[in-house]
Amino acid sequence: MSRGRKPILLVTGGARGIGAAIVRLAAKAGYAVAINYLHAANEAHALAQSIQQQGGLAFAIQADVSNEEDVVKMFKEVDQHLGTITALVNNAGIVDQKARVSEMHLDRLQKMFATNVFGSFLCSREAVLRMSTQSGGHGGVIVNISSIASRLGSPGQYVDYAASKAAIDTLTTGLAKEVASEGIRVNAISPGIIDTEIHASGGEPDRVKEAGPMIPIGRVGTAEEVANAVLWVLSDKASYVTGACIDVSGGR
Ligand code: NDP
């Protein structure tokens, strides 16, 4: 990170939920932020505008992280608008309706892995190409948003989602070791149950209301609580932390 310049962060799926909370905190902390969205154009542009009105630097950028051409184009646009990124948060993710593995068709599995896994691989590739000190970059930090489901397995519900997040954990530990000598740290944050709209898209709109008693801390988490952990991992306070998967789950 060069002195006197704002650190430059790209957050995928940054217009809503956990991604938007990360964008807001990062802008407050002085990052110039690229806010990626797929469908939430209004939310993304409104968020960028509110950051600009408060004197920050932000812009909204549409791209499907599962589409290689979109990802390559998005990183080039970030280069042009903000400069070479120093931080990436792979946050974009989906969950499908509750189902048993015996009911899961290939198209569901392909969409799940294309978004949650391939999207994170493609964005990480583009980030590493720019950050690596071996290719003239100045280093950087990648944070992958995983889930404690990667270890719980989500039986009878979302085994496909859990398996995609397990792949994210392996991407995190493998890539961290691969690029540690190139000035890049890679970590994962693994949320438990967080109050966002993702539960409605998984067919469980009441999950947030009902989940409290099964969580040791006694309540679900907020997007801001996840964002706080992400901002810490992005910061130099975590300078010796790489390859880690850190739970933000209320002890679940
Ligand atoms: P939301 O449903 O609120 O947000 C999902 C985000 O992902 C949206 O911003 C959406 O963009 C984006 N997105 C989805 N597909 C694509 C794509 N192909 N390309 C670009 N962006 C895409 O969910 P959360 O905020 O809860 O989830 C954020 C992350 O946190 C996910 O990875 C999720 O798996 C993880 N997580 C969430 C937990 C929870 O309890 N909430 C628990 C554990 C992990 P758009 O709206 O523009 O379409």
C-alpha cells in the first residue's frame, strides 16, 4: 500500500447485506471502494452516492462474478476508475431452496459452485495478478466470506452450499500459502447466522427470528459484526494473519 494514497478495495456483492456493511465501514476507514453488484443496481448506486456525499471515494460496478469475461472487465474498470486494488473481499454468494442431496439437479449445483466458488477463484486470480510483488504490484489482502456451514454440512437443507463454502476454505488456505511470499495475505471470515435477506432466498424467512436459542450467545449476528471482523483482517493489525478461517458465529 503506497503512502498517502487511499487503499483500494473491491467488494463483490457489495450493494446489500454483509457486503454493504463492509463497504460502509471500509469507506469510513478511508478505503476507496468499488461496489460490485449483479441485480441491485439502485442499492449499489445509492450507496456509492452516499459515500461520495460524505467525502469518500466509491463507485458501483455491475458484473456477474461467475462470468469470466465480466470479472476481467470489472477489474479493468476498477484499474481505470480507482487504480490498482490493494484489497478484495469475495463476498458475493447464493443459497438455493432447502433440499436433500437426492433432490439436487446438476443445474442447481452448477449455479451454486459457479457463483460461490468459481467467482471467488476468478476474482482472486485477477487480484493476485495486480497485487503480487513478483509482477510489480505492492501486495494486498484478500478476504473470502465463507460460512460455518463448511464444517456443519447443513444436512437435509443446503449440503451444496456447505460444500461450496468448504471449497472456499481450501481456496483460502491454499492461496494464502501460494502467495505469502508475494506480499499478499488471504483469509476467510466464516459467519454463523446473520440477519440478512439470504435466508428468505433459501426459503427460510423466519430463520433469523427462530435461530437465537441454538446460538450460544443467544441471538443471530448483524452484518456490521461480520464487517468489523473483515475490516480487522484487512488492516495492518492483522499483518501476521494469513491462511486463517475465522468464525464470527456467536459461538455456534
Ligand atoms: P444477501 O443475499 O443479502 O447478499 C448476497 C449478495 O451476493 C448480493 O449483494 C448479490 O448481489 C450478490 N451476488 C449473488 N450472486 C452474484 C453474482 N453472480 N455476481 C455478483 N454478485 C452476486 O446475503 P448475505 O449478505 O447474507 O451474504 C453475503 C455472503 O455471506 C455470502 O457469501 C453468504 O454465503 C455469506 N454468509 C451469509 C450468512 C448469513 O447468515 N447471512 C452466513 C454465512 C455466510 P445483487 O443483490 O446485486 O444480485
